[in-house]
Amino acid sequence: MGRAKIAITLDEETLGAVDRLVRDHRFPNRSQAIQEALDDKLARLAHSRLAQECAKLDRGCEQALAEEGMGGELAEWPEY
């Protein structure tokens, strides 16, 4: 995947924290630290969106769909 160079502005406290991570060899450089932080945030936002959409589902309707057509089969399932 290609990369693009951008310029960002960070407050001094955040930049200091990033620099400490680099100095402590947690990341090879500032760019990598910021890249991973941004990737992590984007993944959490995507997961959060999925959770919000799932919360909109009607629980009773979903339960009925899951159990549809299983009336006779349930008795045949082994006991766990």
C-alpha cells in the first residue's frame, strides 16, 4: 500500500508522550507511533459503529429468526 506524507499539529504534551515512546524504543519513529495510534482508533470506531447498529435490532425478532424451523430438531440435540 502506498504512503502519503502529511503535516499535523500536536500539543506539546502529546508530542512529548510520542517522543518518550520513541526514545523508549516502543516505536521506531514518530510516524510509526502516530500511524499505529490512528489505526487503533479507527478500528475502535468501526467496532463501536457495529455495536450501535446491533443495538438497534429487535431482540425478540432475532430470537424468533434464530429458532425458526428448529422445533423438532431441538429434542435431537445432545445434552451438554
